[in-house]
Amino acid sequence: MSGPGFFRASWVVASKDLRLEWRTFETLSSSLVFSLIVMVIFSFGFSFETLREMGAARLVPGVIWTVLAFASVVGVARSMQLERQQETLSAIFLAPIDRGALFLGKAMANTVKVTVLQWVVLPLAAILFDFGLWAVAAPLMLVLFVHGLGLTLLGTLFSAIATRVGRGEALVATLLFPAASPIFISAVKCTTVLLEGKALGSVSHWMLVAGAFDMLYLLLALSVFEFVLEE
């Protein structure tokens, strides 16, 4: 019996994960609580006088991407752990779909979750660190999406590896952060420029770097995902 096409299978996997998240709100709730706690801790660590002296452009990008990096790990690592815990991977393996479609579906669902997380973290950062968000909201959301996509692609792959060897978020973070260092560098550079009031075009080369790494991570993950899941 022939199965669904590659992209149809990916959408089925992604919609299944998103429906499960909608019913339980387990992954997003833990990521959002973690983000809130860390942002509040950072805000108490810097007084308003310090913020005015340093400027939001020097402080906020590092805070935002530190929070998003660790909160994304908390969320993405759960995507494969749930499949192992509920022993549903065996059923998925029996389905006539490409293993790459399974990865892409998981990555799509994780991207949606991380995007929702970004929509919450960004206004929260604007409130706690007192910087103008409205003027830079559109280009900043583009920066968050492009760089967040790279994190979710790598995070989904490393989540599968960590689950395969019976480990959790600690191993995902250990693998993800060094491999995603170009994404983090580009993200901080682009965010800093926007908060300084400059146009995103002035760092277009960093956006191209991030896009190139996104494509590299996607192709790498699609090529090795089947071997990662082998018993």
C-alpha cells in the first residue's frame, strides 16, 4: 500500500503534534514559565539606571537570545521524548512514510511552538527592559523567525539523538549550543542593529548567513535522520 506524499506526511505528523500540544499545553507551558522566571531574574539584576546607561541595544539582545535558547531546548527536547515514552515511534515506523517526512513534521511543529514562545518573550522583554518595540516589531519578528528556525531544525535532530541514547534536555543543550553558535552570533548582531534604530538591510549579510545555515541544517538533518532513529 502506498503512503502519502512527503509533504502530506510531514503535515500529518506536524498537525498531530500540534493537536496534542493544544490539548495538554504541556510543552509550551513549561517553556513559558521558564522564560518568565529567567526574564524577571534578569530584570531584577539590572536597575533602570544601568539600563539607561548601557542602552537596550547593548543588553537586551543577549538576554532575549539566552532566554529563547534555553526555553527552546526545554520545548524541542520534549518532541521526541513523548514518542519514546508512549511507544508511538514503532507505530510511526510501520507507516509507509519517509523518515525525512517524520523529521520535517516534527520540525514544523517545533517551529510553531518556538514562534509562539517568541511572541510572548518579545513583548515581555520590552516591558521589563523598557525599550520601544512597536517601531522595530516587524523586522525583529523576521530576525526571530529566521534564527529560531535554525534552532528548531538542529534541536529536533539532537532531540532524536538524545532520546535514542536515553538522555534529555542536558544532552540536547550540550549538542545544540556549540553547533548553533553561528545562528546565535548572527541573531545577536541583527537584534542589536535593530534596537539601535538602524535598518535591517545594514546587516543583510548576517541574515544571509543565518539563512544559509538554516538550509545546511535542514539538508543535514534530512540526510541523517533515518540513521539516528535506527534501533
